[in-house]
Amino acid sequence: MINNCLMLLFCVFAAVPAFSAQHVAIHPRPGLDSGNDETIRQIVDMERQSKEASLRRDSDFPLRTLAEDYVAITPLGQVTTKQETISARRSGQLRYEAMNITDMVVRVYGDTAVVTARADVKGHQLGEDFSGPYRYTRVWIRRNGQWQIVSYQATVTQ
């Protein structure tokens, strides 16, 4: 039961794993212009929107932002797809009460942005508490002028 709960938690967490950043470090590649600052602002805003969507249990946000070839690795090492992630969100079995993101770093490589952060979450799934700290890496790419998530990996921390 706990493994299933962690799997569902991860699916929803991966789709909206973004949250308002309290500490954002900007690490553009050396030699690139200041256009990276705007890209970083866009990614941080997408992370903020993701947090809000998660708290509202909005399944449209991941539908719009997950790439068709999206893949995520759960804290238990399971692989999930876009459809599995959206299905988990739509089930309504997962409820977030709070999310706090710290130690966020956004690195930009052309049309790719890599986000690493710490996420402290409080919530319940099927009556079971899944609150605690996680670290995650998310990869965003810009396709046809729109940012999409192509990869996500989370690890439970202490």
C-alpha cells in the first residue's frame, strides 16, 4: 500500500513539482548573454504556476506542460509517463496542504533549462501522510516557443 501511495504521490508531484522559489540561484553558461535572465524568470514563473495548480488539484496544467515524451523516475525507481501522471492527478486521491521550495537552482543551456531544488511537502493520499523533504531535478525544453517538461527525477531526503 505504501509503495502504491508513493507512486501516486510521485506522479502528481512530478506533474506539478514546481513551487514558488524562495532562493533561486542563476547559473547561466559562461559566455552567454543576459537573455538567460529572462529565461530563468520564465522557468521560475512556470514553477510557481505548477505549485498553484497542485494546491488546486488542477489537471490542465500538467496536460499543457508535460511533453508527449515526458518520463519521470519516482523516489522508488519506477518510470512514469505523461498519461500516467495526468491520470494520477485526475483521480483526486491526493491532497496537498502546503509546499515549500528552497535551494532552487536554474541552469540554462540554450532552449533547455535544468532545475534542481528541495521540496518540503505536506499532504495526504488516501488518508496516508506523505509529508516530508524531497530533492528533485526537472528538465524543461522550449519547443515552438513553449516551455515543456521532458524529464523529472525525485529523491526522498532526510
